[in-house]
Amino acid sequence: MLQAINLAVNVGEKEILKGLTLNISDGTVHALMGPNGSGKSTLAQTIMGHPNYSVTGGTVVFDGDSILELSPDKRALKGIFLSFQYPSEIDGVTVSNFLRLIYNKTHEVALSPAVFRKTLLEKMRILGMDEEFMHRYLNQGFSGGEKKRMEILQMLLLEPKLVILDEVDSGLDVDALRFVSEAVNHLHREKGTTVLLITHYTRILKYVVPDYVHIIQNGVITKTGGKELAVELEEKGYAPFGE
């Protein structure tokens, strides 16, 4: 489904990714782990098309086509979803109105407000969210955990082909982590969604079990293995897996 082939990326004058290659098959779950500054978020932002990340070499292929020339919204319409570490707050736009807009934009059949409300409530129950949440302004005054749930709610509604979760577990308490993990597992189980989970920690991998674990250091993948690699990494640190 997704290939990053010999990918080199700069942020300003600094090279972050240095010939990274990563292959992700349809319907699989991957964890990407690495120290701060190793290139994890850079890879995610590059796949999504953030303009501050300049591709200087290699390519990114999604469903057989290069996507480097596509704008971020076109990549989203192809079925790529990225959760942000720091989502924006938008005053005056309710959660319900925002979500209905993006749902109708990405689905062939547009839903009326009444029908959409029923669909939205079904997704909110998966995340243990109160009904009043849909009437609040988008991310305004939200706690860190509420912002994470808001993004996962978007994910459940959009049902993308590829989900990229960039440190979605950061700052979550145990209950919130369980709800978020169940939503990811639900989408993977029911829709066959492919998942790329970027994380520093192994705790979320107890709930969202990866088929593959990749270690990234200094802008390249230095080791790929099964779920047991995450346990080994927690015991030994990154040093044994360097280039």
C-alpha cells in the first residue's frame, strides 16, 4: 500500500531523512519507534505533504502511484489520515458541523444533519464521549486527552485506507489510552485499515499489537522485526540497533 523509497527530506537546510526505505502492506499494523530527532514525525508529515518538509531524493508511493506532487487535501481524499500532535483550535465551528462537512466531502452520499447525528453518536460511543461534546467549538478549551479523542473520532468517521498516528499515546491516562486503542483496533478489524503507529513507548503496543516494528535512527530504518522487537528495545535501548 505505501512505499517510502530511498527518501531524503530536509527541513530548511537540515537533512532529517537520509535515504529511508519503508514498505507497508495493505491491512497490516506497523509501529515506528526511535529517539527524539530521529525522523519519525518528519516521515509522517512528508507522507501527508506538509509544505515545510522538502523532499530532496527518493519518492513516496501510495496504492501504486507517486503522491509527492499531490496537495495534502488530495492525499487525504486518496485515503491517508494523519493525527497531529498539536491540532488547531477553531472558534465558532462546532464539532458536529465540522465533522459533517468532512464526512460529506469524503463520501459519495451526503448525510442530512439528522442522519449524520445518529452516525456520529455511534462513533462517539466507541470512544466513551458524552453527547454534549458535539456542540463544543472545535478543540477550543479541550484537554490534551479530548483533542486526541477528537482526532480519533475524525478517523472513525472518515474510515481511511491508511492511518498514521503520530505519538497519539502521549499524555493519555490509562482509560483514554484504552478507548483510543479500541477505536484503532475497531477500524483495523472492521474495515481492514492499515496502521502506522509512531510512538516512543511500548505501552500502547499492549493494546494495538503491531505486525511489524521498525526502529528509525538518524534518518534511516536501522532494524525491522516483529512485535517482540519493541520489548527488546525497551530492555536494551537504541544503541544495539544503530547502523
